[in-house]
Amino acid sequence: MTEHPNTLDQFTIVSSQVKSELKTGVVPVVYTGGSHYEIGRQIGEEQRDKVVKMLVSYRQMLASAEDELGLDWDRAILHSRKYQPFIEEFLPQYLDEVRGIADGAGVDFDDLLVLNSIEALTSDALHLKCTSIAAAGEVTADGTVLIGHNEDWLPEDQELQFLVHAIPDDEPPFLAMTYGGLLPNIGFNAAGIAQACDSVYPNDARLGVPRVFVSRKVLSAQTISDAIRATLLRRRAAGYNHLIADSNGEIYNVEVSATAFDAIYAQEGYAVHCNNYLSPLMLGYEDHTEDLIGTRVRVNRARRLMQQRLGRLTVRDFKEILSDHVNYPNSICGHEDPSDPPMDRSRTICSLIIDLQERVMWYCYGPPCSGEYVPYRLEVR
Ligand SMILES: [Zn+2]
């Protein structure tokens, strides 16, 4: 095994570099293209500091939770290798992207495979939150299709975020967010397909293709049925909720577990989702149901805020809804709850609103209640 660059000394240096870069609240964009390996390599080269910092902080997280998880970093590497043959079989192109990120950043591929499988490796011990909302043209003020998402994740990862604007050789161009060494998955492509992902907690997780790889595949879809099919990869390890929309205003919440799914079509022109399964078909696949009360409160709150504005929804309304503080700190705009154990401590690290007609992503670094949304455009058709 080669020498790891991710020492604690380097952590401190990298941390201050990253902080100064993000002082302005404007996130960096990696403009890239070519083969999957080449896309990964350019991401790794440009965002090396963030990849390294994520490796250091996830090593520390696993070390601090070793009693709970029984998983040190070396065991995590061994465990992640069990997932690798499934990725090789079904989605080898995205394993190439991970290889590219590793080579570009000068870190071990094995370490990055752990990051991209972390939810599977920790058996969903990370109880994290997210909120997604979408509106079709008939309920927006000017007929645009809007998709909004608050990404709630570990507070330490906030400074690791960036956008990827990619023109792959064999897929539609896309604009998507990611952080550290993870594959991009939340965003939209030039075929007019948008995706937001929300963690769910299925009880049928198994060895297979980890969720991050499955959701990366959705960004390659040419049609909405392609996108839904991508979430249902035959040998998936678990599942997310994928809120998927197209530029015609077709909107679905695709709730997925390892062995089951339901595709819920938007009612009254809009959809919301948080971290609990909504479909009666999927309720039997939900683990930790009693821990998921905060997410039920958020989903109902988001639904009510959307209903109050139906027919006149704008990007500004989406900003207001995504900044809502009812049930603080477990609100739609999420903040840390100091009474939560460290693995459950999360906050909204970024918020985004996609306008599928304008092909613009309004992106807010940090919680939307105190941040500013900046527009980023997908420049290719
Ligand atoms: Zn807030």
C-alpha cells in the first residue's frame, strides 16, 4: 500500500486553504470532460485538498465510532472490496471515475472506494437528513419546472463542496454538486433530467452496488424512464429516494430499497420528500422508523408550504421554503442539535434550486437562512 498523504498535519494546512477559498460563499466549479477516467482525474487534480481532507475526517469519524461500528479504516477497506465486483459488473465506468479522482488527487483508490461506500459500510449508522421539493409548470408563476434540495450532512463536510460541470464522451453534459471524494449525483443534465437524492433507511441492505454509484448513473439518463430505470439497478446494495424530474414537468419520487421500489407520481403538479418512505408499499422496508419523526414533520411542513403557493411558485418561494425554521433545529433549513450523538449531528451544508427551462442551478453555500443563492448555468446543449 502506498503512503497516505492524509496526515493530521496536512489536515490543518488543507483546512485553512479550503476555508479561505470559500470565504466569498461562491463554490468552485470543476469544468471537465472526456472519458470517465479523465473526468475523475481532473476533479481529483483540481479538488485535491478537499478529497484529502474528507479522507482524514472520515478516518477520524470511524476511529471515534469504532466501539459502535466495530470498523477501523483497514477493516473498512476490506469490507468495501466486497462491493467492488458488483460495481465492476454493473457500472464499471463510474469505478473509472473514482480511479481518476484517486490518481488526480494522489490518494489510494482503496480509500476513495471506502468514501463512496460509506453509507453501506456503516450500515446507515449515520442518521442524516435532506429535503427535496419540485414543482411542474402548471403550479409555477411562469411555467418553469423547479427542483429544490437542501443537503443535510456532517457539518465538517460543508467546506468540502464544489460543483462539477462535465461533458462526458458518452453521456449528456451535466451540472451537479458533490463534496470531498464522492461521485457527483445531485444536479441535472442537458437532456433535461434533474435528480435530488434523500437518504432512506431500508432494512434489506445487502452486498451490491452502493447508492452513490447508482445515483451517479441517473445523471446519464436521456429520458425520465431511463432515469427511473437507473435507480433500479438489479444488484443494488440499498436505496435512496430519488426525486426525478424532466423539463416537461414529469416528476416522480422513486423510493428504492435493495429489493423493492415504488415510483410515486407528483400529485397536483408538485412533490416533496425527506427521509422516510411515503409509499405504503415501502413502509415494510423501513428500518429505524421510530427514529424518523423529525423527517415526517419536515415532509408535512414542506407539503403545506408548497400548497399555500400553488399556481404562483417562483425561485424566491423555493428559497423561502428551503429556509423554513419550523421545528428548529430539525427544520427544513437544518441546524446542528447539540443533544444528538456525533454520528447524528448534521446541518444543511448547501441548498440548491434547479430551473430546468433556464438550465440554471441557484446554489447556496451553507444553510439558506443565512446564505445567498448564486446562479450557475449548464453551458452546453
Ligand atoms: Zn437555517
